[in-house]
Amino acid sequence: MSGLGAALKILWQSFAYRVRMREANNLAVSVSMMLAFALPWLDVLYRTGYALVLNVYVYLINDYCDIDVDLVSAKKDQAKVRFMAEHKGAALGALLGLGLVLLGAALAHSTLLVVAFVSNTVLIGAYSAWLKRVPFIDVLLMAAAGATMTIIGVPTGSLLGWKLIGVLALLSAGYETIQVIRDEPTDREQGVRTTAVLLGAMAAAWVFRAIMAGAAAYGFLVIGSPVGLGFALAVPLPLSTERATRTWDMVRIIGGLVWLGLLAQVYLGDL
């Protein structure tokens, strides 16, 4: 296979894997925000395309940094991982090429997209290469990344839009906590220190509950919507290494419904 063919296959595999794992949530969130704020259609299309390519880019950063770890993980798609390991030059070329495309597209649009590109490159790069193995920083960094991945949907000059980004940061921290709890046995076995490895899955579950309670308080007090209190429905959900995937799905449903409720208020002018 040619270098270009390998690069394109790597890009597709990286993105498709995250879709199968139901991790590409920020794209729908960004688009829903743009629609709620009634952005012009051409702007919505441009930003949506940008958000899609940015997702492929950040997933590839993470996969490239995790090649050695993923090769010994039974939970990963080994065919995908081995292909990238055998074509590391093509993977790096795809990563650099995609980065140049994204930077050019951001410069052609707005400062907001430039900030999104630079911040995600730095945050996801640091997270993937090192900081996801540092307890508490792993969760905090994903909160920041959850915000920077979705600022693409913020209308220019909208304070409410930026307040909504705070909701997404808290949800991202909650999702990351579920993930490290799910991966705790594997991470412990491989000597990877995460929040769940340091605290234990049971104690880390209380971190998740505190985050969701904080999201409910933020939605009510900062956003000014009683709909935000719906995030509290995730607080009592059972969470352990065995139940993490199921709880992940339940939190996505709860978070998605509350988010749509908040955006309905935005669209109707109630916020």
C-alpha cells in the first residue's frame, strides 16, 4: 500500500473506531449550539466541516501517542493498532498534513477557529503523550478539552454561548471519570496512574458524582435554568468498572436531554 493510501486508511480507522465507541459527541453538540443560536447556514456548514476534521485530527493525535500501550491492550482494535504501528511514517504524515489543513481553514474563517485548533493541539497532545497518566490532571485536562472542542459552536460575542461551554466542560470531566474507572483494571496492570488507579474505582465514582452535582448547580445558578438541575439525575447512577459502559450510556442520555432542553430555551429566547 502506498504512503498516501496508508495515511488515508489510518485517518478513517481512527475516526471510525471512536464513532463505534460512541466517543465523537462534541460534533453533535457544536452543531446543536449553532442551530439554537440561529447562525447563518453557510457559517454552520463551514464550522461543522471544520469540527468534523478537527475530531479526526485529535483522535489521530491520541492514537499515535498510544501505539505501544494499545498494542498490549485486549480492549483495543488490534488490527487497527498494528496497521498504524507498521505505518508510523504515514500516520505522522497524515497528522501533520491534517494539521496544516486545519490551520489554514481556521485562518480563513476567524480567530475563534484558530484558538480551537491551537488549544486542542496543545491540550490533546499533552494529554495523550503524558498528562492522562497523571491523577486528577487527566480529568481536569479533559474538562478543558471538552470546552475547546466545542467552542466552534459559540456565536461571536455571545456571553451565553461561553456559559454553555462551561456546562460542556463539566460533562466532559464526568465522561473522563467514567472512562478511567472503566479502564482501571487495565491501567493498574500496565502501571498507568490515573485518577481511578490512585483513588480506586469506588472513590473515583464519588468524584464523578460530585462533578454531576456541580453541573446541576452550574446549570441552575450560572446558566439560570431549572432545566440544568436535570444533571442531578446522573448522581445516583451505579458506577464501577463492570457498570461503567452502561453508566456511560445513561449519562449520555441524561446529559443529551438536559442539553437539548437548555438549547430549546436558547432558541425560544428564554435564556
